Amino acid sequence: DLYPYRKEAYLRLLEAYNDNNMFNDVQSAEFMEYYNKAFNEKNEGEYDKGSEDYADINFNAGITYMYMYAADDENVSFKVRALKSYPFFREVVNGNNKEYENYKLAKSYYTICDFYKNYVANQTNTKEPGKDIYEELISSLYECVESLEEYDNENLPYIKLTMYEAISDLLFGQRKGFVATGIGEEKV
């Protein structure tokens, strides 16, 4: 069992998944069991959603889902990983602790995941993103690519290629929207 509100316990668990290059449905279920047991509505008085520790747990969980998650040991699409990591980045942003060292980066990841949730994965949404949403997406993608240089993982080349492929696919898929909103090639 993990100490429910000790950041180190969660970070070490996530680190072990990264060290073993294994984060599939089994590890995800294990992590979520600990996470949901500690961080649920019944326990809201036990932890501070605006604390640096809570932000750090969520940021690192989001990064692990974004870069490492593979369902049943199979590669999954970036869309699936973005949707899996979305709630963790949302928690960092909603905690609104702008002093947290990774807040700005978490907000960028949140923007990308939110875009996937609202415009790529949402089959019932007929609303198209506007120019401001596209500009925020481009800025967030840039920040995330820049941050990859600082990510410490032995599979960094694979992670980079996967991320670059996902970004290329996203940009290609949204090309008509960019043109329709007046975002030129030089901006993208």
C-alpha cells in the first residue's frame, strides 16, 4: 500500500513504471486504484488541490500517460494517450498554483488534451475551433516539443518520434481549419 498523501510514493511508483518501460492497462489500473482511493470527493478535506505536491503527482501521472501508456502492451494512438492524460493535466490547471514549476507546461499539455477531447475525439461536436483556439494549440504544441529535450527517459528517441508523428498528424488533420481561420503556413 502507498502512503495516501505522500508525493514521493506516487512519484516512485510512476518512476518504476518508467524504469521498466512498462505502463499498460495493468499498471494503469494499479496506479488508478491508489490514486482514486486517496484523491476522491470523500477525502477532499485530506489534501490541498492547490498544493505543489498534488500538482506534481498529477503532472507526472499526466506525463506518464502521455508518453508511456500502451493498452495491453500494444501501442495506442496519441488520441487515446491524450484522453488518458487529460484529467491529470486538468487537475494541475484547476489547482491554479502558478508557482508550481511545471504549471505552464502542464497548461500546454492540458490545452492539447482538451483540443483532442473537444474537437478530435468528440464525434457529436459540430462546433469548429476558432482562430484563438488554433493559436493557443500551436503555442502549446511548440512548448511541449521544447520540453521534450528535458524529459529524462532511456526511450527518449522513441518518445520524440511518437510525439512528432502525433503533432504532424494533428496539424495535417486540422489543415483546413487553419486555412479557414486565416492561420498561415508560417505560423504553423
